[in-house]
Amino acid sequence: MHLCGLSRSTIYDLISREAFPKQISLGGKKRGVGAVGNHRVDG
């Protein structure tokens, strides 16, 4: 969220519309987003 300036709800909305990279498991309850640096979200 800090890297892209979008709110959590906006990110989840974009993920559901396949307009943002899906989360990946980092082990346990931790999650991350793959390849954020390779994607640009215009809005």
C-alpha cells in the first residue's frame, strides 16, 4: 500500500478484477504481491 499509494480496499477490488497482481503466500498468515514493480496502475 505504501509503494503504490492505494488503499487496501482499492487493492482488493483491483485484484478481484484481475487489474492488480494477486497475493502470494509468504508463509504462515503473511501475504505479499508478486511483481509489483513490473505493473503500473493508472486511475
